[in-house]
Amino acid sequence: MHHPRLSGHHVFEGQIWKIRPDTHKNGLLAVETRSTSQKRVQMYLCNLSVRNALPISHPEPWWLGIAGLSEGVLLLHGYESPDLPIHKDLSAYDAGGEVIWAAPGLRFEGLLPGAVVVRAPYIEEPFLLDLHSGLHKGPAPQDYRLHSETFTRESNASLLFPERRNDNPDLRWADELDLSMVTLRAACIDGDAGTWISLSLLHAGYPAVPLLPPFALPDVPAETFFVWDRWLLMLGKAGELWVFEL
């Protein structure tokens, strides 16, 4: 029986709030953690082995978040005000954690290959910045939302904390990823032997097709997880992250 191989494990300080894999599938991850009691946010860059997680230095202690990660460039956004959590300001960091450009006052709208879609106050049309230099590249395509959303959705993952199903309290559906013709479903089952994971493909009108036999991870108390590319990322309560290669 094929089982996923543990690639890495790391305990981050604070609760893992957001994870963004690099859109170019180069093995780079951006991790956002938060400590609500201390009102402290911290960003990290690491690879899929989760070794040597690099903390990103920034002056803002709390009102900051990950906007995206593409081509080795981490994008962070600020907020307009604590009472109005609209994204504002944008800064870019390289894989070594150094600031490479900043765009005060601009709002992140999306990612395109080699470019960032931004919007400025009092300017109706969005425009492009070069991802690596921050230089102006002209107006954004009229259909940028379609391209940006597709490009980002194929490459990024959101964390889901689903409620247990009433018809099966041991079952926790954790992720469904829409592919071109089918849906990838990942299910988490709480059993006597610990956490069991099931991966299957769904096609409208047809039974689910298992990708792997259900496998047990008895030492991984997962709160949530998602599948990205050929990797399974599982998160625990206390900032723990496990990465498995499928």
C-alpha cells in the first residue's frame, strides 16, 4: 500500500493563520502566524521540508497580512485602519527576506505571471506593477480578474476549519479542489487508530474514484489540512505544520 512520505514538520510560534505556496510550484511556502493575546503577527518563508523557516522582519506588529507569493517574491499588505480592515499599501520581499520594493497607498488586486495587479485611490482603472522591480507596466487587462483569479486559485490554498457533519460526526470534510473536469476531495476521519485521510476524484453523476487507499496518521492530531500539487499539508492547534509528499 502506498503511503505519503513525511517531508517536514515544524512548530511555529503562534497560530498558523494563512499559508500561500508559491504560484510557480518551486517548493516555497509563505506562512502567516498570529498571537491574538500578544497582538503579534509574523511571516515566514520556508521550503516544503519546513526546515530553516525564515522570519520576515517588518515594523508593523499586527495590521499586516500575506497578499501572495509568486516567483520567489512575497507580497505583504497593510490595512487602511483597525476599524476598517481594507487592504492598503504593498511591499515585496525576496526569498532572502529583504525588501525589494514598496508601493504605499496602493491596494493589491491580484497576481499575473510576472506582474501584480494594483489599484490606486481615486483612479478607476487598475494597473500592473512588475513583480520583481515594482515598476509601472501599464494598465491591467480588462479581463484581469478572470486570469488573476484562475492563476491564483490554481496555485494558492486557503485553510478550512469545517464543522463536523451531523450524519457522520467522525467525518470532517476538509478540502475540495476544482480541477478542469473533476473535483479533488480530501476527507479527514477520526478513528480509533488516529487520523485517517482519504483522497478521491469526483465527476458529476459518477461515484468517487479513490486516488489512494485510506491511510492512517496516528501521531498527527490535525485540525485541518489541504492538498496542493502533490503535497498534503496538515495543521495542528499549536502552530504545528506537517508536510507529506503524496
